[in-house]
Amino acid sequence: MHTLPPPFKQRIALLFLRRGAPLAFLLILAVFALTAPNFLSIGNLANVFAQSAILGVLAFGLTIVIIGGGSNVVTGGLDLSLASNLGLCAAVYASLNNAGYGATTSIAATVLTGMAVGAVNGAVVVWLGLPPLLATLASLNLINGLELVLTENTVLPTSSVLLDLLSGGNWLGVPALAWIFTGTGLLLALLLQHSRFGLRLYAVGEYAEAARAAGIPVRSYVFFSYILSGICGALAAFLSAAWFSGSTTGSGELLLSVVAIAFLGVVFSPRVLPSITGTIFATLLVGFLMNGFQLLNISSFWVNGIQGALILLVVAASSMLRASK
Amino acid sequence: MTTAAVALELRGISKNFGVTRALDQANLTAHYGSVHGLVGENGAGKSTLIKVLAGIHTPDSGTVRVGGVLHAGLTPRQIEKAGLYFIHQERLLPASFTVGEALFLGHELHRGPFVLRSTQEREARRLLKANFDLELPEGVLIRDLSSAEQQVVQITRALLGKPRVLVFDEPTVALVQHEVTQLQGIVRRLRGSGIAIVYISHYLHEIEALCDTVTVLRNGRNVAQVDPRKVPPEAIAELMVNRAVSDMYPKSHVAPGDSVLRVRGLTKAGAYENIALDLRQGEILGLTGLVGSGVKELVRSLFGLTPVTSGSIEIKGRSQPLRTLAPHRLLRAGLALLPEERRRQGVALDLSVLENTTLAGLSRWRRWGLLSRRKELQETLHQMTQLGIKTAGADAPVRTLSGGNQQKVALAKWLSRHSDIYLLDEPSVGIDIGAKVEIYRLIGQLVEQGAAVLLVSSDLPELLGLSDRILVMHRGHIAGDFVPSATNADQLLACATGAAVQQDTPLGHALPPHD
């Protein structure tokens, strides 16, 4: 039968999304390689990976929640409390460590804190049926409050074997943070893109009714995606504590970059879906931008502007795609 | 069906929702190797019965037996284990999944924790080819498939579970005619393999063509079980609505007047080309065509919703500038559109009957610059009686109305504006027979009162029954102009599929096969 090609505007949007992102990525690398001194040196590349680790791990958490809740920016999955969760977890770890608790206790309590935040988010979203945007906005405020109570809005310097290992460790010339970022990324990519759990989580996020009809316990899956996100928050807290030698204030400011990276990651997937591999690329893209600008002595504030422009492009293009369906 | 064993037996199923009795001692028996039809008006209890079967509702009383085993209060998963599978009206497949992923969702082929993607794809291709002779391009995603192809994937999914009973719930709503024919072939083949099939449809001619027995539900009760090969569709329809449907298509006799909508050389690149048509006062002009023929785009263009490349549109003698063609201008010129997607575009579901009715002509209910609730109410009550809208009241949200009554509200919106050119896009889709007849009656009244109606429909009997003339589109052109009294559904279909060009070419020579 005679079928019509999709309208011009949507074909352009699709082409832009599918081909444009990797091209832009390579283009940026090429420009920096040609103009910025030492950009392509192993040391610098490893540095970018290490600097990207905190944002990257947080963005993994957000990506998982978006996969399980659907990628609609307003009604889909979203975890705005992730960056604040990092702040709280780092504060918990620094306080316990400074109070003389053992490594196991401090680490376990930190991870449990992250999971608890995830559990609260998940419970509110799944059982109270609140839109994730509002639910996690509320928990963001709650967590910020808890962090303030704990730290009284000061920096809590701390040091431990774990933090030293994370900040100073180096294998094969690659810093520990870079290993953690890549390792976590690959592990989560396997879990979400190649396991039964991951595939079903995609089904839950995209078309819950279909998932339910296929016998998948939709609510548990969504709930669990928030737990995973909480664990990512705790993991990022260790990386941040290692990077800054303690808990810091104002970690909530990472939120916008994390959201930007997670949504930017969508364009690095051939099916234009959120994915861990896409998020890895998006994290590195932002990392390289920031790094290249530093090497070229351009104010890194420009990176914010570029991030903003990228989000706008991606969201506009993907909503154009959605309109075609 | 006399000797085959009973596959599915529902006995004395009752279900109340508050004070509403949805099912009252309903029974249904389906045998292996036969197709069992289930028909009834909307609200007759069909969907409640299906939901009881699917484990979504627990019946207040009654028993469900599958393959002779008694089941009570089961979860959807357990129902599947019992061998009961459903092909729903909406395709329950995630759009961004590959065929393999969608087919095996929930029962993935895996080694350890990992899904074997390429094995799944290969298996999917093999199954589709072997069962339905369907070959899809490698790596194709669900969203790129046609409704019919998605349905085949859905059926294949069900077959993977080795079903004893397969329930088709309005499977043809989104299909075009030749896909319906294909689906019927598939259903017959499944019957041949010994599966019991329950087939629910609004389209009685499908029931007639396919079913071995038919259960008719009315007000939650079984009113009859008939053999559709002996009982004609008209009689089944009468059983459903409990009144004679002798005049299903009330014919109005109006002498057509002047041309009120004159279209010449209308072209939208890539959609339709060089369309010429005249819609006269007091006339019902039918328009039909398969998906992709350009019919939908043409209707949207006529209401100013999609831009036109070239040509001219004249309304009541006044030429409309193509460049600034927009709904609000055409509306002012007297045009009204009843869109196909009633629930999304025809009515605002959360607004009340009153708000919907008066929405298109708000300036008419003004008093001192504000809306006069009294005038609005007056008009709404007037329309409610005129159209026979059944609702709890003028303040009831349209969401709570049945499909037929929602459609009447969509129509009332334009009537209260005194529009006189109506573009009706599939006005009776998804509406039960009783309400259909009422909608037909209203269309008849419209033209009697001097309106002109462009009736776009893929329901050919409906087109033949109502229209004064029928235009058939094929690949962006008007391929035929028929007078209903001198043609039949087969001729219209042949023209629409391109199997035959209008009368001047003798039928039956060198017909290109369509699928």
C-alpha cells in the first residue's frame, strides 16, 4: 500500500537527533584537539573522566528513574532530590567518620541513607501516586533541611582510607575516580540494557499498561528504580567526599547539570531513548567542554550557557518527534 | 460445535458497581475449535464480562471454568497460566521496542541474567514468517509497524503461551478493510488448530462472516444465543437494542440546492492532488478511502488544520484565501468539524456537557460582557432534548457519558452555533448500534434543515445508506464518484484499493493484487 513519508520537519528532527549528537561530539573533540594544548594527552583525558565521575554517577541514577518512569519531562520519571541526596549522604559519612565509627558502619550507614531517600521517593510516587516532579521536589527540600541540621551549613572536613584511595588511587595511570565512573557505567549498562530487569523496566516506563499485561509488577519496578537512584546518590557522595576531602555545602547546585546530562544522553541512543551508555557519552561531552574551556582559558561559565542551549535543542527535537506519533 | 469439548464456561456471573448492576447472571460457553461471538450495545456488560475473564474484576457471584477447571478470583498472570489470552483493541506493545523484545516481553529468552537479543529477533522473525507469513525488515521497531502488523505481533505473543482460549476484544477498530480480511483468515486458521475463540465486535458483518455461535448481551443479561449463519445481522441488531432496526439508515429526501463548498484543484504535496468536489445544500456527500489515500489530510485541510499547497476553496460563493486558511476563519464561514478522535479532539472530557455545548459560540451567551449561565443552560437543555443526550445533568463531565452521547455533545457544540456545513469524520466509530442510528437520524435532520454534510467514513454500509453521492479516494486522487443506489460495497472497495477504476473500466480485467 501507498504510504507517505513522515513530514519534513520530523525527518529533520530525527536526523538531527540520530546523527547530529555523535557528530557534534566528535567535532568538539576535534576542535579542542587542534586548539587546546595537551588536550589529547592521556593524563588530561584521564582527568576528564575523573572530573566527570560525580556528575556521571548522579546522572546514571536519574537515567534509571527516567527509564522506569517514562521520558516525558513533566509526567515521566524524575528525581530532583539526587544532588541533595549526595549532600546528605556525604554529611552522614563525614559526621560518622569524624565521630570515630568504623569504616564498615560509616559506609553502610551512608549507603542506607541513600537507599532510604530513594525508598521515600519511590513510595510517594508509587503508592501515593504523586507526579515524580512534585514528589522529589518535596523530598529535595526535606533532605536539604536534614543536611543543614547535620552540618549546620558548614564544611565537614574528613579523611579515611577509603577517601584516600578514591582521591589518590591510580591504576595503570588512570585515577580511581575514572575507574569508578567507567566501572559503574558499564555495570549499570549491562543491568539496564542487557538484563531482563532492564528490558522490563523500559517496558514499564514506556507503556505501563503493556508491561502490566505482560505480567510485570509495574509498581515494584518503579519503586526499585528509585532505590537504585538513591544508591547512585550515595556512591556519588563518596566520590564527592574524596574529591573535596569532606562534605561540602551547596551540593544541590549539581542538580541542573545532572538533569541536563540525563536528558542530553537521550540523543546518543539510536532509538532516542534514555540509556546508560547515552548518559556516559553525555557526561563526557560536558566534561570535555568544561576541560577544553579551561585549557583555552575561556571562562567555564560559558559551559552553563552551552549546556542550556543543548537541553533546549534536545527537548525541542524530541517533542517534535513525539508530535509525529 | 456439537461434539467439541467445552473450553470456557462462565455461569451465572453477576457484578455490581455500587447500585449499577453491570452483569446479571450472565453466561457464556465457548467450545474448542469454534469462534464464539459476543455482541451487545455499549453498556450491555461486554467489557465487564471480559474484565472478569481477564481477572481485572472479581465477580460478585458465578463461576469461571477454563478447560473444565474451576477458577475463582485469579490474577492476570494466573489467568494466562490457565490458557486464557487476550488480544485487546489497543495494541499493548511498547513503541520503541523491537519486534523480538516486544514478542518476548515478560518471557525473555535469556542466558543467566542476560537477554539473548539476537536469538529473540531471529525467533521472532521465524515465528511471524511461519505463523502468518509476515516478513518484517530487520531491526524494525513496533512504532514503525502498521496497526495490523502490530496486531499480528500481539497474536503471536498470545500463541507463545499455548492458549486454549483466545479472546479478541474489538480487534478491527484500527484496521482498514483488507487488513480485516487478513485478520479473519488468521482467526479461521486459529480455529482450525483447535483453539476456542471469543470474538467481540461492533461490526455485525464480521460476526456474521466469522462466528459459529453468537451470545447477545443486553443490560448485563444474556438475551439470546444464535447461529449467525441462520439469523441475519438485522435480527441480531434488534436483539441487541430490543427494538426494530428496520430503518437503520433513515433516508432524508431533500432536493440539493446550491453548492456551498466548492473545491477546485486542491493539492497538498505528498498527500493529495488536484481534488475537485462540490458539496450542495441539503446534500450528504460521502467520502472514503484507505489509510494513506489522502482522505484524512483532505478533511484536515478543509478545516484549515493542515496547510494546502495550491488550489481553491469556496464557501457559499466566497473564495477562501489559502494562505490564511485557519479553523477560526472557516468556523466563521459556517463550517463545523466533527473529528475522528472524539475523546481527544471532539469534546473536552473534563468539562461539563454545558461547557462543551456552548464552547464554540461563547460570544452568543454574553450578557454585559460576561457569560450568562442562564442563557448557556437554556441552550444546553434545548440541545439535550433535541439530540436526546443521556446524562446525569448539564453539569456532568463529558467523561462520564457513553461514546454515543459524547458524540452528540460534540455535535451539539456546532448546532448551537448554527453551523451549516458539517465535516463529519467517522461519526459513528466506537458507538453502539442504538446510538449509531440516533446519530444517523440527526445527520438526516441536519440536511433537512438545510445544512450540507461531508460524511467521511470507512464504514461502507453506512456510507451507502446515508449518502446522496460517494467519492472514493485512492493514492491522493478522487478515483470514483458513485451514486449509492447504483453501486455496492464491493465496487467501492475495489475502487479504493485501486483494484478497479470507476465504471468506465470494466471490472475484473488485469486487477493488480492488493496484498
